[in-house]
Amino acid sequence: MGFRFRRSARLGPLRFHFSGSGLSSISIGGPGASLNIPVARRGGPRTTVGLPGTGLSWSLEHRSDPAPSRADRGTEAEAGGDLPNSRRLRRGQRLELQDNLLALLQERLFATAGGRRLWEEELVSRLLRDEAIGSKRAGLLALIETPEAMRAYLERSRSQSDARRRAQRCVTAFSLATKLAGERGWLS
């Protein structure tokens, strides 16, 4: 079992908790009941109620933005609205981002003459059947084998950063596919 060092100081009814980067939270209360207010840590205020000496306690974190109920989630997704956190998207916002990324990829990559040929002539599928390309490259190419495969890959994203990362992998796969198809003379 590792050692722990608690850094805190009491000033009247307040207890100040410190971390390596400075003040992390402030507590009010004592044995049996306390309220912990975060300063430099994630989460909301936390109320803890316990039975001193027993080790039994109950803790509840208060959220500043209550989670929507199941009935509210549908209307929330339709309404859109501002993002509470730029990395977390509501379902409707995530779907809109995925659709925008898909439209952008199809417009910028596959609307070109070489890009259209990759799908129309099934050149990516031909590349996937070639054992010389290796499993790592084949896994990347499989992401863009068909428009449906690329759509399904983008739809599995869970956040804004994940959707962008997946879109970037599609761009990388497209570059690889055009390079390999060009080396074989299929795009000439």
C-alpha cells in the first residue's frame, strides 16, 4: 500500500485542500456532514454525509447543468443550441457534424476524377484483394472501400474530436488509395 500525504489547512469553518498545482477545493463542515466546493478540479460541489467512526458515508455530486431526462433528450437534439463543452456534442449536433464531414469528404476527395474512379471502378476493393499491400494498409483502405463503409465509419464517432480524427483517417486512406492505384497504372 502506497503512502499518501494530505495537504490541507483549516481556517475557521473552512478547510482548504491543496494539490501539486495549488488550491484544489474548499470544504465546509466537519465529521458527519461536509460540502466540498471545487476550485481547480473537475466536477461540481460534493455533499458528503457519514456516520463518524463507522466508515460509512454517502456522497452526492451536485451538477450545475442537470442531466436531461429521456423525454428531454429528443427535443434537445432537435434544438441544437450552444455547446456546453466544445468536445461534447449532443446527439443531434454529433449527427450534423458527421453529415457535414461526410459531405465535405465526398465533395473534396471523391468528386474529383480520380476519386470518383476509386468507387465507380471499385479500385479500392481491387487493392484490398492484393495481398502485397499488407494488413495495416488494408485496414485503412477498408474505411473508404465504398461510400457506405465510409459513412458507417464516421457514424461510429462518439465526440467532436473523434469525428475529426476519423475524417482525417479517411483523408489518409484516400491518399494511400490514390497512390497505390496510381502506382499500378489504374488511374492513368
